[in-house]
Amino acid sequence: MKKTVIYAAAFALAVGMGFSANGIAADKGPAELTLQATVDAAAKAKPATFNHAKHQEKLACGECHHSKDAAGKKVAYVDGQKIQKCESCHNKAAGMTNEKLATFKDAAHTNCKGCHAEKAPEVDAKKCNGCHK
Ligand code: HEC
Ligand code: HEC
Ligand code: HEC
Ligand code: HEC
């Protein structure tokens, strides 16, 4: 009986947020990623390697993932949130009000380097090669 109530509440929450009930167990995405801008790509491609699984072991999803509302304002990450590619919002045509976040490169550098400066300075100390092999 108690279980039913919990499931019903979770379902109502999921539906209320616009997500399917089976989205409760978050899809963790690929373990390893090669990140490459496609919309505002630089003339010379510069892919970045990213060990997603290793980051997930220590960090909350919301350190990197979030969404936006109809007005274009950032919505903080909550479990079950639909996760989109950074570039789907961080591109020059998407109307990002903060110009410093208008490309995948800018969003990624701000997010990745911002955290590393605080929690893993040795990674970016390798300069660009730390991520762009
Ligand atoms: C902490 C990881 C990290 C470090 C360190 C880093 N980058 Fe990046 N960079 C990324 C990510 C992630 C992207 C977005 C995906 C991509 O590569 O297109 C990116 C994108 C870029 C792009 C656009 C690439 C393209 O194909 O459009 C350029 C240019 C770039 N970085 C230059 C640099 C330079 C120069 C440095 C050193 C001063 C540097 N990056 C250091 C992670 C990093
Ligand atoms: C340190 C940053 C970081 C953390 C922490 C993180 N992710 Fe990611 N995740 C990324 C990046 C970057 C991508 C690639 C996005 C892109 O291609 O634009 C990604 C991609 C994904 C994708 C695939 C999205 C797509 O459409 O290709 C899913 C699903 C995902 N993450 C789920 C999660 C979940 C669930 C957690 C927490 C358990 C998590 N991530 C933690 C950075 C992170
Ligand atoms: C659904 C749209 C959307 C997606 C997907 C998205 N962002 Fe954002 N992001 C935003 C909006 C909106 C803001 C707020 C922009 C502003 O302040 O003007 C933002 C802000 C940011 C900021 C500024 C610091 C902060 O947290 O407010 C960084 C860094 C950032 N995003 C990186 C990323 C990265 C990296 C990814 C992919 C892992 C990503 N974003 C995916 C919409 C998105
Ligand atoms: C919220 C904090 C945080 C964010 C955001 C973050 N990182 Fe990291 N990253 C770390 C920490 C902590 C380590 C050290 C992990 C370890 O050595 O156990 C690390 C290690 C790394 C390493 C070296 C170790 C490895 O995985 O091979 C690379 C490369 C790296 N990060 C790339 C990225 C890229 C690219 C992004 C953005 C897409 C990113 N990181 C975003 C915290 C972060």
C-alpha cells in the first residue's frame, strides 16, 4: 500500500514535470565522450576527450547539466530532467543572453575550467592538451 502511494507520487511528479514515469532512473549517457562543436565550430576542429563516467563517480549531474524554461532562463538540474546536448542551447542562434556562453566552446570552457581551477588544477595545468589531445 505504502509502495503504491510512493509510486503514485513519483508518477505525478514525473508527469507534472513533463517527463515519462520510466525516466525516474536517470539515463547516465555514454561513459566516454569525444566532444566536438558542430554548430559554431572553429575553422580547425579541436575535439575534447571527456571521461563522463569518471566525472559521474564524484560529481552531481547538476554540476554540468541543467535546462531552460520558456523564457530562456536556466532551470537547475533535477533527477529525471531531459538532458540535451550543451550545444542545443549554447549556440549563437539560440538567443543566449550572455554572450560569453554563446558557443559550445564558451559554455564548456566556463564549466570545465571553472571547476578544475577549484577541484583539479593539475588537469588544466597541462594546458590545452589536458582535454584537446
Ligand atoms: C578542461 C578541458 C579543456 C581545456 C583545458 C581546454 N579546452 Fe578547449 N574545449 C573544451 C571543450 C569541452 C570544448 C567544446 C567541444 C569542442 O572541442 O568543440 C572546447 C572547444 C574549444 C575550441 C573550439 C573547437 C571547435 O572544434 O570548434 C577551441 C578553439 C578551443 N577549445 C581551444 C582551446 C585552447 C586554445 C585551450 C588552451 C588554452 C583549451 N581549449 C583548453 C575543453 C577544454
Ligand atoms: C562534469 C560534467 C558532467 C557531469 C557531472 C555529468 N555529465 Fe552528463 N554529460 C556531460 C557532457 C559534457 C555531455 C555531452 C553533452 C554534449 O554532447 O553536448 C554529457 C552527456 C550526457 C548524456 C547524453 C546526452 C545526449 O543527448 O547526448 C546523458 C544522458 C547524461 N550526460 C547524463 C548524466 C547524468 C544522469 C549524470 C549524473 C549521474 C551526468 N550526466 C553527470 C557532462 C557531465
Ligand atoms: C536547455 C538549454 C541548455 C542546455 C542543454 C545547457 N545549457 Fe548551459 N545554460 C543555459 C541557460 C539558459 C543558461 C543561463 C545563461 C545566462 O545566464 O544568460 C546556462 C548557463 C550555463 C553556464 C553559466 C554558469 C551557470 O551554471 O549558470 C555554463 C557554464 C553552462 N550553461 C554550461 C553548459 C554545459 C557544459 C552544458 C552541457 C553539459 C549546458 N550548459 C547545457 C541553457 C542550457
Ligand atoms: C564540477 C567539477 C568538474 C567539471 C565541471 C569538469 N571536471 Fe574534469 N575533472 C574534475 C575532477 C575533480 C577531476 C580529477 C578526477 C580524478 O583525477 O580523479 C577531473 C579530471 C579531468 C580530466 C583528467 C582525468 C581524466 O578524466 O582523464 C579531464 C581530461 C577532464 N577532467 C576533462 C573535463 C572536461 C572536458 C569537462 C567539461 C566538459 C570537465 N572535465 C568538467 C572535475 C570537473
